[in-house]
Amino acid sequence: MGLAGSFSASIDPVALDAWYPVWADSELPSPAARRTVLLETELQITRSRGGNIAIRALERSGELPVIRRFGYIWTSLGNPTRDLFQIPEFDEPDRRNLAAGSIGVRASAPRTVENFLDLGHLPIVHVNYLGIEQKAEIKPYDIQITEADGEVLARNCRVYQPQASLVATAGFEVEYTYRVPHPYCAILYKSSAIDAARSDVIAILVQPVDQDRSIAHMMVSVLDDQSSDKAIRAFQQFIFGQDKPILENQVPTRLPLDPRAEIPARVDATSSMYRRWLRAQGVRYGTVP
């Protein structure tokens, strides 16, 4: 049973009823209790000596629902009407699945997701890793709302990357596919440096602390039998660390949904589609409607 009746009118029903990651499963010892904030509500997450996980909103009665998936513990403050989305690659036996870090950001959850979807910044912000200025052109790509799941899907996105991953030994043109199955979560499928027929998977799973702050939980599911867990996590955190100061200096901190508020370029087609999708879904939390 959710706690929908006690929340501010500023939290729209879509945001309230969604599932959210609130803690990395591997970082909650047994027994232990940790606290975090979701949608302006303080939570206590407890793992018993037997390994069972319980979540409750402090100063309110009753336990919240729990899902353990993609290396994170998820909950909802409302009444979810559908299961959490799937990432089938996560279940492939030869992949390295890691919770790659949880980083606080002084920006709303939609702003944080949109930054992840931004192809244009790769050769500017992540120079010599995910792009170079000499090959900064982003070619036209395909974008749609899928009929089956109603997700934002951008395909055939191509960008030259000097070091696409830790196991990349040379630069190459990387193919990206972006998938947005949740208002505050996005998944990137990018060409594997060691198997051209498959993709590495990187997801940003955002926990809205309040309308202007969030926690970006990162998950990777990669084809890499060479690097240590520590090195894989460090690489992802290094890349996000380059984004963080730029993301936190965007004004306003909330994402404008009015198409006239910020003029997009052709390369921003995914961001523009994401904004329209949020507006159509009725998502208002963390946005400027």
C-alpha cells in the first residue's frame, strides 16, 4: 500500500506511482539500516540478519514495496500499476553487471536524464574519451515512441570515440541506441569494443530527492573479462564527474517542457522527444511545465 494521500500536490500521480532506485544492493550490509530521501520523503532501508529488506517512510506507518533489480533496491511511494521495466541483457551469463556508483546532483531528475541523452556534448565535454572536436559531427539518426511499450527509442546514433570503454584499444565509430522506459531512467546500448555484434549497456537510474536535487545511480552490463570491478566503476564515475559541474550549472535546475523555452538543434532530437514524452505522460515533478 502506498502513501499517496499524504503527499504535496506538487508531486504528480505519474511521479508518485513510479518505481525508484534508492540504494545499491551490494552496499547494504546485513544487518544494517540506512536513510535516504525520495520525493522529499525520508526513508529508512533495513536489511535483516537473514537478508530480508524492508523500507518505510519515517513518521508514517506501513512498509513500502520493494524490488531488487539491476543491482539496486527499488521502491515506490505511491501505488505502481505496472512492473519495473526489464533489461534482458542483464541476464546474459557472460556479462559484468555492476552498480557503478551513486552520485548526488544539484539538478532535477529530468535534467539529469536529459544530459545522459545528449549526443552533442560528447566531443566537447568528454574529449579524448567519448569524442574529439575534429570528428564532432553527429549524423542524422532515427527516433520514435515505440508502439508496444510507449518508450522513447533513438537508434543508429553514431559518434567517433577515442576510448569508448576500458577494453577499447583504438578509436572507432560507435553506434548508440538510447532507450527511455521510465520518466527518470535511461538506458544506453553502445557498440562493444570486443564483440561487434553485441552492445555494452549503461543505465542511469535517477532518484529524485526533491524538485531540484537528485541522485544518479549508474548501472553497467558490459562485455569485459579483463578489467577489475574497481576499474570499471572508476571509469564510469570519471565520465559522470565530467558531466556533473556542467549539469549543475544549467539554469533553471528543472527541465523546461515548453518547446519555446530552449531552442534545440538537430542533434538534440532525443532531448526534444524526451521533453514531449514527459509532457504527454503528465510528468511535472522536476520540470518547468
